[in-house]
Amino acid sequence: MRHPWRTHLLPICCCAATACLDTTTDSLSPPALVVVPPKASIEIGDTFQFRLRAGPNATHSPAAPDQESLWSLSDTTIAKIDPTSGRVVGIRSGSITVSTIALGVTASAALIVAPEILVGAGDIAACSSSGDESTAALLDAISGTVFAAGDNVYESGTLDEFVRCYNPSWGRHRQRTRPTPGNHEYYTPGAAGYFAYFGQNAGDSGKGYYSYDLGSWHVVVINSNADVRPGSAQEQWLRADLAAHPARCTLAYWHYPRFSSGFQGSHPGMQPIWQALYDAGADVVISGHDHDYERFAPQTPSGSLDSVRGIRQFVVGTGGKSLLAFNNSAPNSEVRDNSTFGVLLLKLYDDRYEWEFVPVQVGGFTDAGAHTCH
């Protein structure tokens, strides 16, 4: 749990009443109380304990015990609070006021429930490259869920390569990583090394597609190396999954990009998956495969600009293996760069998202913005 705004209350002097109190004024006033800390930040699902303490104008110290106070929140859809203890739990992102009443006095504090964070990249680790160590260092300073967008280890995705080449860097974030396989994982039959290394975090072994929720967002993970044609098991599963999770905001990621200006280019074969997402009103798609960063304007499955219902795609093949040249300029490509490794950081709010490309080079290329969900 992170609390960047946690403050420290100065100790209150406990001295003789004749030296510290004006009995003709303070004794007739209720004790001044404060909530500590006056400002706190938690993540969704985290808990935090607020305390009640005597303020600088109090007539006695310490203040009334917590069980004599009544705690409340300005918005109970953002967090919940125990009315007697002041312990809160974050539910969704937002800013609210925490209030308490004790001995006839009201005190308050500010609480920020941080949005869910999804961060990661594809085309990550190789024993012959140190780029994955640099991007893993970025992850060390970023909380949240990590996505790994395929070709997670080179050259053949064996379990030995995952242990020797991926585990020393991105492997320290394995427990919070939700991966998708790339073509290099399938150089090992059935991507056996991939499924053995990530275990349950990779979904059902042999399928490679699954979904999960991050706060109010629904997240779908697609296996672009499996059959994605209309009517395929994966395409039918996707449509059923989206129908069962009609979230305001939906995100998907897989390895082969539907659209790309990169060396490998666009993959029209992913259009049936894009169509299912588009029909369900999805918002964001993330892919790898091309070793660069590229952001597209919202598009239809066929690649037409659609600012109303279109899906925004990010290509983030900057995990550390190598960087490659762009092959062309695809329609509706807004930003592209192949100068630095880095990760894409997404802050997922209830009705919108913010993105930031975080480079490994201080002062290097970056890209940031925000957009509302459909």
C-alpha cells in the first residue's frame, strides 16, 4: 500500500494545567480534534486506518478514544468505512472526504482512492540483451498489474530460457503479471515452457486466452497464435465473455497487432477479434510483435477512423529485446517511436483511462494522454 501524502503529527505537550490552560476560556469549549493523517491515498482494494487525535487547541490530551467517534464518508461508492473504528477500504477511484464526530466536534480528512494500474510491454527478454533489465527496473517503481504482450522470452520460449533469461528481470514481477503468448513461445510445441512458467496466471494451459477484472474494467487476453477466425472456439468464447461482462470500460491485449507501421506490419487475420470487441463497445487494444511504440486513433475493425465507437490501439514491442525500423506509415497512426525501450502505463478510472509511455532513458521519448470510455 502506498501513502505518498502521509504526514506526521507533531507531539502535543502534556504539561501542568496551570501552565497550559486558560480555565476561563478553554475549559468552557469542546476539545479541538483532528483526523490523522489529514490526507491519505490508497489503491482499490486496500485498507487504511484513520485516527482521531487532539488538536493544538485541545483542553486535554490524548483525545477521546476512537470508539466514542462516528465516522462517515462523503461518497460510499468510492470507499467503505467502519463507522466506529475509522478503517476504510477502497472500492473505486475518486476523491472523497472522511468525517468524524466526537464529543460534539466534527473533524475531517481527504482520501484519494487511486485508479487501477496496468503496465507492461511485449518482446521482452533475451539472454543476449540487457534491455529487459532496464524495463524491469521501471516496473520496480510502478505498482499495479503487469501485462506481458508476447514474445516474452527469446529465442524459443523454452522453460529453461524463461528461468535463465526472463526470471532475473521481469520474473521478479511474475506474481502480478497476466501474460499473453507470442510466436516465439510457440517455437516450443504447445508453448509448453510459457504455460509451465506462468502457471495459472496464463489461463487454461493449451488455450492461452482468458479474462479478468481490474476495478470496474473488464480485461480480455487473446491468444493471437491460436485460431481467431469467425466461429472458432476462441472467437465464440470472446463474444460470450463480453456478453457476460457488459462493463463500461473494456480492454484487450494480444501479440500480433491488427494495425501497425512497423517492420512486420498489420495483421488482418486479427479482424474477427477486433470485430467482436467493436460490437461490444470495447475501448483499448494493446499488442506487441513489432519492436517499437505506436499509438493509433480509435478505429473500426477495417481501419476507418471512428471517434465515437472506435477502439484505440497501442503497439508496445519495447520490452527490451531489440528495436526495429518502421516499414511505413499506417492510416490513423498518431504517434510512433523506435528510439527507446520502455513500458506503457495505463491508469484505469471508472469512466476513462490515462496513458503514458515511460522510457528507460531519462528525458527520452514519451507519450501521454487521456480518453473517456464509450
